[in-house]
Amino acid sequence: MTRFLLMVALVFAVAPAQAHTGAGAVFGLAAGISHPLHGIDHLLAMVAVGMLAALRGGRALWIVPLAFVGVMVLGGVLGVANVPLPFVELGIALSVVVLGALVAFDARFATPVVAAIVGFFALMHGHAHGTEMPGTALGMTYGLGFVAATAALHGLGIGIGLAGTKQAFRSAVRFGGAAMAVAGLVLLAA
């Protein structure tokens, strides 16, 4: 079963980072909601953020995802404003590696440290999507949809992570984090 799950993770991870300019239509709420669901990099990173929050527990359940969403919006604004940010694609791929590794190793950093780490990567994710977002009302609704989908993926990760707080599922959650990190390494290599 472990080999099968690893193989599935690698198959989905062979596409290059998809959180970059030109990765699909960026008009309207529906496009904003669907876009994060089609990019394996964003999907894995967002679920990992939720898993990290759940494994930390307590106030981290809302602080960590809120930090990501808030800084992602800031990054999106910078992208729309054409403010250059170096190494965005690298940062996005690294987000999958680092966030997955933090889950895999069940890192016990303080909540503000975890929030700062996810905030750094959120800036990259937000900037990438902000650069492709038109500065129109349709772009704004796209952004709202993107934020809603991101929050939903955080919620999914929180659900998975909460299952991992029970001893029977802890290894499976940590394995999931390791598979995410491996997928991120594949994204880096692509």
C-alpha cells in the first residue's frame, strides 16, 4: 500500500509547477475556485498548511491558515501591481517540499514560527496568481474564488491532520507529508 501511494503521488507530481502565469482562464468566480484545484503544487501546499495547523492544534487551527490566506492576498496585490518578486516559481515548488517535510517530521515549532513559514510561501503563491489576474471586476471575483478554494483546501488539510492526532492515523498523516515533500522535489527537478 505504501508503494502504491508513493507511486500515485509521483505520477501526479510530474507536471511542472502550475501556479504561474498563463495556467488557465482567470475570469470570474468559477475560474477562481477551480484554478487551485487543478495545480498540484497549490493543492499539495494548501492541504499541507491545514495539516500543519491541525498537528499544532489549539490556536494554530485558525492562525496558520489565516496567515497563509492573508499573506497570499498581499502577494496577489503585489502581482496585480506588477511589483517584481524574485524566485516565485522556485518558492512555490519549495513550499511543497518544506510544508510536506514539516508534516512528515511532525515539526513542533511554535505557532508564530509556523505562521511565518507558511506566510513566506503564501507570498509566492499569491504573487504568481496575482500576475495573471486581470485588474477588472472579473479579476476580483476570480481572486475571491481563489481565496475561497484555498481556504477549503486548508479545511481539508485540517480534517486530515486532526485524524492524524489520533495515534492510529499519525503514521499515515506523516507518510502523506513525506509523499508531498517527494512530490515537491519532483516539481523542483521539472
